[in-house]
Amino acid sequence: MGYDGLSSMIDPRHTQGSPESVVWLRHEIRRVNRLYQATHNDEVGRRLPRLIVATELGSRHAPAAQRRAYQTLRSLTYHSATTTLRRVGEAELAWVAADRSLAAAQEADRPLLAAVSAYRLGYVLVRLRETERALHLVLQSGSQDRCSVRRTPPSAKHRGSRHVMTAGEGCLSPHVPMTQRDHVRLTWLEPCAAVKRPRVVAWTCACRAVFYELCEGGGQTRIRRTLQAETGDVVHETHQCSTVEARAIWAALLSGRAR
């Protein structure tokens, strides 16, 4: 399998054109991940160059309100490139792609995604016998996680890494399934201003346009829903309730019995 085209596209200096929409990029990344899981490596290799160019353009030229979304998608695109290149034996290119994935996750201020990207990069470095670089990366990543002020829990890095190692090469966290026919419709409210920084104890994958988080704070628990729109994130929450009730709703959400 030849990856000369991907090698040139992985250099962001060569990108020209107009950014694709966030919706198209999410759809295409999901398609590439499905193709990768089905071991259709040739088709993945054909689709990745356009994805790389599109996310590079978006991360540079999109309106400021959309930059974080484009950087997140850029990181996920290079994440797919890393796993694909590693699979086909292109270790040097995988190194470059993994480094790009980590940089984009950091630009997007996504600590969990950055942690998994660092894990991928470290794995590639170990395969290339760059053990000192890999060790330095692990120490540096751990230091950045401790200094993070984002809402991701400190242990999220380790949970994310274990999930990737056990759940395959696709996404980082669980996905919400399709709703069942008799599912319960939840009431979604404006975010509660009383608790400014709740503790996030569980979450679904942010590769989808909508993701969910189970939040605790102020003696109450609730579920947060975030729609990643092109104009910026739109956030709603369920009513505050006991931990037992919120976890029951969360379980129903993850099984398609509530939405």
C-alpha cells in the first residue's frame, strides 16, 4: 500500500482551499473510523488526505467561535491517520501524525483527547525504539494533566487510555445508541448558574454532534447535554436530583431508553 499522497498532505503548509463544514467533517471521520475497523485500509488511505486538508483549513480560517470544534476534529483526523499508518508499517509518518493529533487536542483544550493522543504518540515512539522520548512525553503529559483547569476529571487520562486499549481503535468513550420506540423524553433546561464548576464523573464520546456528561456538585447530580454547533456549543441540563436518580437516568440514556 502506498502512502506517498498522505505523506505530502500531512504537511499542513501545503493546504489551500475553503474549509468544509463541521457537520461534514464529523460524518467523514465516523466513516473513516468504520472503514478502519473493517480493515478497508486502501479506502481509508484515499479518504484521509482530504480530511487532513479540510481540518487544517478549518482550524486556521474558520471563525473564532468554531476554532475549538475544528481543532478537535483535526486531532481526531490525525488520530485516525496515526492508527492507520501504524497498521500498514509507516512508523515515521505515524510519528508525525500522532504529534499533530496531540498538538490539535491541546489547541482545542480537550484534556482527555490530549491524553489519548499522547498515549498514541508514546506507543509509536516505543515502536521506533525512541524510549527516552516516550518517557519524556509521559512525564510531560502527566504534568499538564495535573495543571489542567478544564472540567475533565484528573483520572480521565487513565480511564481514556484503558478504554482505547480495550475497546478498539475507534473513538475514546461510549456512544449514545439509537432511542428505543418507547423511550422517555427528558426535560432539558438552561444550565444551573449556582454550581459553576461541577465534577464530571461520566461522559459520552465528543466525536458526535451531541455528547452527554454526568455532573455532580453542590450536593446534587444532573446530566449535561452539549450540542457542538457551527456557531458554538449549546448546553442544556436535566433538573438537579439525587445521585441515585441521576445515575438511573444516565443508565437509561446509555441504553436508548431515555433521550
